[in-house]
Amino acid sequence: MAKTYDYLFKLLLIGDSGVGKTSILFRFSEDAFNISFISTIGIDFKIRTIDLDGKKVKLQIWDTAGQERFRTITTAYYRGSMGIMLVYDVTNEKSFENIKNWIRNIEENASADVEKMILGNKCDLEAKRQVSKERGEQLAVEYQIKFIETSAKDSLNVESAFYTLARDIKAKMEKKQKEASNPAGARSGGHQLRNEPQRKPTSWLSRCSLL
Amino acid sequence: MDDDLPTDFQVIVVGTGMVESIVAAACSRIGKNVLHLDSSDHYGGLWASYNFDGLQKFIKEVNSDPKRQLQVYNLAEKWYIEKASAEESKAEGEEKPEDGKGEPAKKVWTQDSFAAEYRKFNIDMTPKLLFSRGPLVELLISSNIARYAEFRCVTRVLTWLSDKLMPVPCSRADVFATEAVGIVEKRQLMKMLTSIVGYNEEEMNNEFKDWNDKTFKEYLTHKGLTPNLIHYVLSAIAGGTNSMPCLEGVKECKKFLMSLGRYGNTPFLWPMYGSGELPQCFCRLCAVFGGVYCLNRPIDKVQTKTADDGKTVVTIDSKSKTLNCDHLVIGINECPKDLISPEPAESCDISKAVFITNGSIMKSDKEPLTLLRFPPLTDEDNAVTVLEVGPATGSCPKGLFVVYFITNKVKDAESDLMPIAEKIFDMSGGDQTADTEKPKCLWSLFYNVKDTSAPVASTVDSVHVCSGPDAGLDFDRAVEQAEQIFKKICPGQEFLPRAPDPEEIVFEDDVTHGPEFQREDEDAEGDAPKE
């Protein structure tokens, strides 16, 4: 099958339970908001292909599958990720404080050069706000990570957040390619198993008979 | 935070080893309400992979906790390199102004440089390979769990013959290239292997019915194979020793041959970042279908009671909370003794070793991924499985290799395995930059593990005990056992049906009962951009 994209980026959503990771994912991938997604059942990742400076960039965005609830994210979740959205809820102080723990978790498990971005979600709920925008900005400066406040419900900044992250990954990747003159999209990872065998099993037998 | 953990589940799984994780995924996949716990703070139990820091913690934990020593004992770690480099603090760049364009000098590793790059290590407690057409590969593909994992092909199979390492010809190209086997031998070999591949189960049993009490070696000798060929087939392909029963040897050969030609030059695959990733892939699927995960959660007591409707309920006390379930699936190492019936028979334990070296055991143009089946050195010894993995597998930093030794215990891990280590590594320490024939061993770890791989029955029908890792090369026994346990819990249900791709999940607006799965007619891999 012909490739319908120029780049494939694996992105992750990380943050405490209930901060709106799945809502952000659905806002971005389906342009929908449904408050009935209380926990994340059956959703592995979502795909959306965007256009960046004339290149088709396929974003594969992975959800935690609820494994963040008791801090039980698998190390396998982080493998091969190129960008991570760290999400907290501006109406939940604890979720903001935990961003530091999640960053530590990322440093432990993700690749060292993964692009990160902090999102303060639910910024539509001004009356319930516990974390000011300034504190979010301050944290982002401290870790030298980009920051934006979002509302998945009102569709505020979700789109631009993903575009920003994707653009940063693309820039980093193209810079690397220039330096190493690697072919585009070359990955150092392994192979995924597919159903179609690369060679027919019978070919071994026929090869035997050649002798 | 633990307090919002629900208390009632259809299935509770304790332990995140391979068997437990497959059962958890299978139950969750068909809609069972699953809680998955582990007493440890990481996934995998004895099947885990550790980075270098995690491994140090594991070693400390084993050495200080007598309960742990029931599973892992005779643990001995040794360094063959300096703690810190003497000149490191001095300006490093000034050293070699001359050979700027020459061959890069071999890096000198220190214990500190291992520690600095600890994250780049993924060291397996239970390193295993997958047969390309084995049950685990088929299951990963049919269940769509393959999307969580990546693999590398084992690039070569080696054997030890006439006191040196020799490549075992696997593909036609190998057979033609090899000078170790003469042309007449090649014909003989191919004729016999082709007939083995051709047999189905019945024909095989028929053909070999007179060989039931004879060894595979006797059969190969009877077929007129030369000693060289007998060595290749028996030791390298069947992975057996002189005492291997004939039928078993034939079956092992067939398994090897059937897996050739699917993914690479050899029949084997190695999971990227180590075997410890695989249980986690099944856990992810379990979670995606609603399974609840909680690590660091030891259990204290397991009891059964009869509910009002006459059903048996298993209750578990954990951190002053009582959890209820219809079925408990529990790893043998977490299982209270009184639930096991009868006590498993004493079995032969496993001797293991891990080595970190500064080069491959046999030089190669491209980074190799090697299986070596080392024949027994004496009649009392067992064959040793040797796996060598490099940086491309995510197992270690550039410039290093991780080598695993696995065998059935005779005396203890070090006595069983050191003689072989000395044959293929330079164990003397010293100058790492010296151009030695054998790679330098920089670090080693020897240990014994209790063999808990025999299936164990429980005293209660609704408690299912999962075995621990075996000494075998593959995961086949784990997959088989997981399926059996699943069928007991969910009779008549499909074992890990294919999980839909995200593109196939269609959300209807304003449904409150959650997403419905629907197969779209279009190609699942379609990449239609939204807009």
C-alpha cells in the first residue's frame, strides 16, 4: 500500500486520572466532546493526519488506557514515543503538583529527546480554578517545556497544542536528518509482526529440493 | 489514592508474569471485569526486564529478603572493570590528536559509565525467543496485541564444534555458503530434514513408533549421518543432548524448520527492549478493555466463602481492604501454600547468568543477534542456551553486548556456567582497548532460580495457579497454560479474539453505554485524514 503520509509521529497523553486526557484526544481526533467518557475503555490510540508546511504528518496519539490511575503505566507505553502531552486540570491542585512526578516518570522511561508540552486543561471552568495560568507558565519555564491552557469542552487551544508539538518534533527530526543525512522516516526500532509472511512457508521445502 | 479501588470483580489476577498477564488480557477482552495486582512496583515478576539501576535494586532486594531467596538464590555479581576512570577528570579531548580520522578507539568502560547510562540497559530475568511460527507469534497477530511490541530477527544460530564457534546453516544461502559441511553431507541433511517437515503428527508417531525407547542420536546415526551432521541436527537445531528421546528430537527439529523463512534468516524473533515487554503488552490490552491495574499491592490472605446464591466467592485481604471475585488467578510465587494441591514435586532448578561484554562472541559485519546452543561439556552437564543481544535491541548502550546463559542446574549457577563463559569470553579483566580474540567480560551475574514451571493444581475450583518461567527457549508453555486457565474460567468463549484497530471503532453521538465496536468495510489501515 502506498504511504499516505510523509511522517508518522507517536504521541502520548500523560497525567492524572480525570484531567481530561481522553476528552482532549477526542476533541482533536473526532472534534467531539462527550462527558460520558468517564474512564477510558476500549480506546488504544487515535489517528489524525495533519498538514504541516506541505508535509502530511500522521499523528498516532496513545491514551493511557486508565493505567495511570494507580501509577501503573507500563514501560512499554513509552517505547518509541516522540512527543508527550503532560496534562493537568486547572481545577485540581493535586493534578498540577503531580506533573513533576510524571516528568520524572517520563525521564525514567521515555527516550531522552522526546518532545514535551504541558497542558492546563478545563480552563473553561474559571469559577472552580485552583491553579493560576501564571503557575502553569512558571512550571513550564522551570522545565523548559512549552505550555498552553486548553479546554477540550470549548475546543480551545487543543488544535494548536497538537500542531505546536508536531511542528517541534518535525523540526527536530529534520535537523537530525540533515546532520546524519538519514533517509526520511528511518527508524531505529524493530519490526512489527504482520499477518502476511514475507516468504511462503513452502519455499523452504522447495529450496531443500534444489539441493 | 488506593481507596477508590473498587472491591468487587469477576476476575482478580495476582502477579504480572507472562501466564497471569495473558489470562488477564483474555478475560478482559471478552468483557470480564478484571483487577490485576502485583506486590512489586513493576510489571513482570520473574519475567521482568530491568534497567541497570533497577537490576541493582533487584540484587539488593534478593540478598536482603529471605522470602525472595526462595525463588532466586546463589546470586553473585562481579565487576571486571574499574569503579571510575583515573584520567577521566583530566581533559579527555586532548588525548588523541593524531588519529582523528582513524579507527575510533574502543571505549573504556567503568562502573561509573555503566551507572551514567543505566537507562539504556534492559536486562532480562527470563530471556526467551519466539519461534516465527510458534503459538505466541500467532497469538500476538491474531489478537492484534502485536501492535504493542516490536521485534528483531535473530540473525544467526551458532554452535560449539571442535572447540570453536561455528555458524549453523539455516537458510539455503547459509547452506551454500558454509564450508563446514561437504556437498554429500548437505544432500543427506536436506533429505532427512525435508522428510521430517513433511510428517504430520500421525505420520510422525507412526514412522517413529519403533524408536520410542531410543534416542534421537541413535536415530541420526542409523540414518547414516556423519558426526558433524549429527552435531548440527541434535545440538543446534533440536537443542538436545545425547540422551534426547527420538520423538522429542524429531518434534523439536520440525518446530525449528517450520519457523524458517517467515521473518528472517533464522526461525527466531527477539522482543525489542527484552522479553519483559511482552507481559506488559497483554496488560495494556487488558487495561484498554477496562481492566484495573494496581502495582505495589501485596495480598495478605485468600479465603473462600459461599454467597447467598450458593456461588463460591474468593476474598482477598490486601492493605486492609477486602476484595471479592468469582475467580482468582494467581502466580505460583504469590500463592499461599495451603491453596496449592498437592505440593509440586521437587524439580530441577535453573542456573542462569548474564554477562556484559565489549564485543560480540563472533565478529560480524552487521550487529548480530545470536542464539548459541552450547553442547554439554561432560556427560554430567546439561546443554546451555546462550543468547547474545546488542544495542539495536534496546538491551544496552552502543559498544556493549548482553549475553544470557540458561541451563538446568547441576551444581550451582557459577559452577555450571563459568566453564562455558571462559571458552567464549576473556574473563581476565585488564585493558579493554587491547585487540583480543574473545570479547572482554566487563560484568557478570550468576544466579539460580527455582523452577516453578510445572503446572500446579489448586485446592479450590475457582482459584487458578499460574506457573513460573521454565528453562526452555520459547514462551510456548506459558501461552498453552494461559489458554487452559482461560477456558476453565470462561468455558466456550473465544481466547483473545482480534482487538479492533482504532479506525474500526465508530462512536455514535450521545450514547451513554460506551463505545460500540463495528467493523468498517474499508481497509482497516486506511489513512483518511479527518477534516
